[in-house]
Amino acid sequence: MKRILIPTDFSDNSWNTVLYAMQLYKGTTCTFYVLHAYDLSSVQLATTISSQRIGYLYDSVRVQSQEGLKTVLEDIKNSRTDAAHSFVTISKPGSLAHAIQEVITKDYFDMIVIGTKGATGAKEIFLGSNTHNVIKNVNNCPILVIPEMYTFKGISEIGFATDFKRIYHRSEIAPILHLSKSYDATIRMIHIYDQPELGSIQSYNSSSLEHFFKSVKYDFHVIPDFSTLENAVDLFISDLKIDILVMINYEHSFIKRLLREEVIKKITFHTTIPFLIIPADT
């Protein structure tokens, strides 16, 4: 049985993320844990001098969180739910990243499915501070980032960005294989190179990936490095009609480079497709 954690802020986009997760795991026995993290704003704390008043405000936001989760459950029951799916709600004080880390430390989860905030322009995901902090600080569970108001369209092409500079573990590859087998999707490995030839270590690692993927459809693609890594990934996504982009999050990985690039410092990552980040098995 799959265990899926879905953070919510009670917005339309959060509800859309719940629907995406339900469709992604259609027919799969799943328990979805809908999490809401609540905290007082800096403005509320700055203008409150009484500890009694702070306690009252915390009680108020806690009740709002619990009531909001009840509404989400009612909306789920009123939708066309899958008989294989069950739902649990979790209300936690503190920041979203801290609440997620606390929950996944206590219990195992197969995936975190989180939505994004929208930016100007049809081709942009805006990684708001919550999503950005989760990606940076939660390193022990796969995270699937869903673009704002993105609707599930099935999965036929999986883009897996890799530089072949490290050997991958079976646990890291397992989520990719699950998606490929569930949707009979082709895994398209992308190598963005600054040197056209693979080194001996890269060749060995690419062979190990072929061994993992021998039971599914896969292919290799190499493209030259661009002015930014983001531009190279964008080209790959559009040319091959990729439905979901996958990266493994290790110290010198693409995702680490993306998080350091100026475009991510501005907290904008240009893509219109879901983005799966798998933690390294260290």
C-alpha cells in the first residue's frame, strides 16, 4: 500500500494537487495524508505583547487549520474517489518544511506531492518560499512538485536528467520504475554534457542504469550545455514532449545546480510539467 503526503494551504491550487495525486495513483491502494501546517505571522507576533494573547491566537489558527481540513475531507468525499484510496488529515504547528520533516521522520511515506504558486507567464512555475524550503530541507522522501492548476494527462514520457557521475542505488530508481511500469511510459535519460564523450566512470554508471531499466522502455539522449542548465532542460522537455521530469538530489546533482542558479535564486523555474525530486540514498 502506498502512503502519500499532500501539504495543503486550502487554496484552489492545493485542491488541484490533491486531485492530481488521486488520479496519478488511480487503481493503486493508497492512503493519502493531507497535511496543513499553521503558524502565526511575523506581523501578528510583532503586534502582540501578551503571552496570553499569543496563546489565544495560536488556538485560533489551530482551530482554523482543523476546520479547513474537515472541509477538504468533505470535498474529497463529494468527488469521485477511488475505492482503493483512503484519507487521513494532519494539522501541525510551525513551518511547512518543519511539519513535513516531523511527519516523515515518524512514519514512512512513498511520496510528498506538493503544489506551487503561479508566476506571471504561462510557462512558469513559481516556487514560493514554502515549496522552495521543502525542496531544500526535506532530503529523505521523494517530492513531486505540481505546477499551478496542472491537470493530470497521463504519463507516456519520463525525463530523467543525469550526468552519470555516480552509480545509482535501486532505492533511488524505484520511483522511476514504478511510474514507468504503471503507465507503460518510456524513460528518457538526458545527459547535458560539456565534454561530448563519456568518461570511463560515466560509461560504467550508464551501463548500470541500463540494467535497472531492462524491464521497461528507455532511451538515452545527449545535448550540449547551454548558457544555463535550465535552458538545456527546457529544450529537452519541449522536444521530447516529456510528461514528468525526474532528478536525483545528491551533492553535485542537477537539482543542486538548479537551486544555485540565478533563476532559482529568483525562485522561478520555467517548466509546465510535474517535477519529481528523489533523495540520494547515502
